[in-house]
Amino acid sequence: MASSMPTIPATEVKPCLPPPPLQIVICHNHLGSQMEIDQALTHELIHAYDHCRAKNMDWSDCRQHACSEIRAASLSGEGPA
């Protein structure tokens, strides 16, 4: 079954929401199960929501970035292993 989403081989890239143009990057070779993929995608979608919802979101501001990371981790189901 062919995927409609492009895949990019990666060795050390983690899921992320890079600067504009905004796109979510998830490297399947670092995720071992569908649950991990779902959590990573949910985590990055929360960042995308924060970026769109917050006026003047400054990802270089450690407080703003940390707040988004805490929200993403909490709402995506991440937790202690």
C-alpha cells in the first residue's frame, strides 16, 4: 500500500514543527509502534495549534517554548516510561 505522505530517511531527526513554511516532520525510523507515531503527531499538532492560536508566538523565547512543550507532552499522552 503506497503512502500519500512523503517519507524522508533520517538518522538523528526528532519529530518537530520547523519554522515557516510550517510542516510537521516525523521520522518513522525512530518510532517503534503506531502508538509512538500517534503520540508524536499529536504532540506536533499541539505545537502547530499553539503557533496559530498565540499572537506573536516566539519559539526562541524559552518560556513560551517551554509552555508549549509542557502542553504538548501533557495533552499527547506522553509520560514517564
